[in-house]
Amino acid sequence: MTDVSSTVVHGDCIPGFEPLRQLFASNLKTGVDLGASVSVTINGEFAVDLWGGWSDVARTRPWTEDTLTLVYSTTKMMAALAALILVDRGELDLDAPVAKYWPEFAAQGKGGVLVRHVLSHTSGVCSWQEPVTMTDVCDWDKSTALLAAQAPWWKPGTASGYQMICHGHLIGEIVRRITGQKLSLFFAREIAGPLGADFHMGIDPANYHRLADQMQPQSRPKLPLKAILSILFLPNSVQRKTFRNPLNDPAFRLTDTYRQAEMGAANGYGNAHSVSRALSVLANGGVVDGVRLLSPKTIDRIFEPQSKGIDRVLGIPITWGVGFALPDTHLVPFLKAGSKVCFWGGYGGSMTFIDLERRITVSFVMNKLDGGILGSPRVERILACAYDCMANAGIKGD
């Protein structure tokens, strides 16, 4: 017999978004999701804020309003947001060399790597050249020094190669050199605190009791065949060096070392509410509830295309703007290329779309992980349903 609490959806949605609530409830009832949350903001206000299901695999702890879970690369959007705030303040120049702020980074021919190359995954530094463990990666001084000392793996700015784990190290060290603060602290003080966003880059033990267990995918990430062959058989390939150095054991993600690490690319903890709250500042012209973090001019820089083509790590076509992916027919076929939408997500299926024309965000966070590279069929259905609800409610782009 199914406990009724497993299928109850909590939270609110405004009239017109009932189909989204029904879809979310169906996913929980049928086991598509274990526990999850979905949020939609319009003009900085929550039109949809729902949660339900279980926060543990044994189905003994309900997913509650304040449940948090590891969102993996969704964290990268928060790192980008932190960098853009410094751009807006005139403290960081997207077109300046990284070495202007981090002199050691100029080593081995990286003097021409620009800040925007780092934000758009085109730096040529998408992982570590020297063999490292996840424990090494969690050692900030050691891991950033290694990145600064190595040569780029291709000409910076000419192609993207997903900075899977080191992305937060690259952005974070730039932030630290400018502000004197770790990226996690800067984010907490300048973004999460002012906006009241319950999102954490690394998690304090005082919040462990709020963490949801994660149900690991039944299959490995569904990479293109060419990428799989490169990882398996080409020791010096960009893909093998990125995916296998370091090796990332799911069990290590449960350790204090990982949870409390300064990482910035992969160990963020939140839920759909907190992710949407933080990123709604982009959809709402840089200000939410009277708190201004960015100017429209700075937000517009996100939409300057930096790279378009097959990503050298993920093996799929991606159009990168500054800090965020931009729509294309491969990743988001139901959105027009050129739409003023930016997005990204995390391993397992968490995802957020920020639509500046409609001034909306759509966020989905869950604890049952899917094996896809980015997103999943369920998040595609959630996004499509949200857009249908907006169309039926007369919410159109500018």
C-alpha cells in the first residue's frame, strides 16, 4: 500500500499553472521522481513553488519545504552570477586576461586566456594535467596552483571544452584574488544573503539533517559513442583526462571533505525555490524585491555568443554565452535559437531556464538521478508544460 504522503504535492501555484502541478504530482506518484521540487518565478515573484515525495531512498522522510540536495553543475550558474556582479561593479573585465587578476595563471602559454574564455568553457583548461584525486581537488591551494601551472589543451577561445569540475576553481580563484574572499563566502554575502536564497556552495554540518539522499542512476551517462571510445581507449584525449582525472566516486560525495569543500562547480546544495530565487535576478532586470545586483547592460553580456559547436568534453553541440548556455535545436528544440533565454543544469537532471523576454525562471531539482548528460525527459516535459501554462495565461515575450 502506498503511503499517501508520497503522492501529496505541497506548495502553491497561481491559476493557470494547475497542469504543471498535475504533471509534478504524476511524476511522484508513478515513481518517475523520488522527491523533487519545481519553481516558476514571474517578475521576481513565485508563480509556482511546489515540492513533494521523499528525501530518502527508504521512503521514511518526506521532502519538505526546506529540504536541500546536491545539484552538481547547477552550481556553475551561481559561480557565473558571482563573477557577473564583479563585472557590474567594474572590478572584473570580461575581456581582460585572467593573469591580470591571477598572475601565476599566465604560465605555459596561458597569458592570452581571457576572463570570458573561463566563463564560457573555452579556456583550454578543462581539468587537471597532473594526476589528482578528489581529495586533491578539495584542497584549494593545491588544485588551483596545478591549474595555473599547466598548459592549455587547445588554443583558448577557439572551442569549448566543458570545465566539469575545475570551472569553480578557475572562477573562484579570480573572485578570491579580487575580493580576498572565497567564492562560497562571496556568494553567501553578496547573493544568497541579500536575496534570501537558501543555496549553499558547500554545506555546513549544521544543515546535514536537511539533505536529501540521492538515488543514483541505473546507467552511466549517455555520452555519444565517439566520446565513450575516447574515454576508454585514448589516454591523452581531452575527454579521458576530464572524465577520469579525478575519478569521482559517489561515496566520496557523502564525506565531510567533499561536502565542505570550496569547489564552486559541483558541490552546491539547494532546491528549486532557492535556485529560482537567486537566478530570478537575471530574469528581472538585475533587481528582485528592491535588491539590485546587476545592471541590464551586464546581463546582456550573457548573450554574447562565445562558442558554438561540438563541445570537446561532452561531445554534443552547445552554444555558450558568457557563463550560461544559449538555446539551440539540439539541447532545447522547443525554444527558438536566438531567444533571450539562458540555462544550464546539473548531473542527474536538475535544470534552470531563465527567460528574459518573459521575465521568468523555471527550476527543477530532484534526488532521483537520471543518466543523461544534461537534463532528462522529465525536465523537458516540465519546461514544456510551464511554457504551455504561460501561453494559456497570456504571458508572452517582450
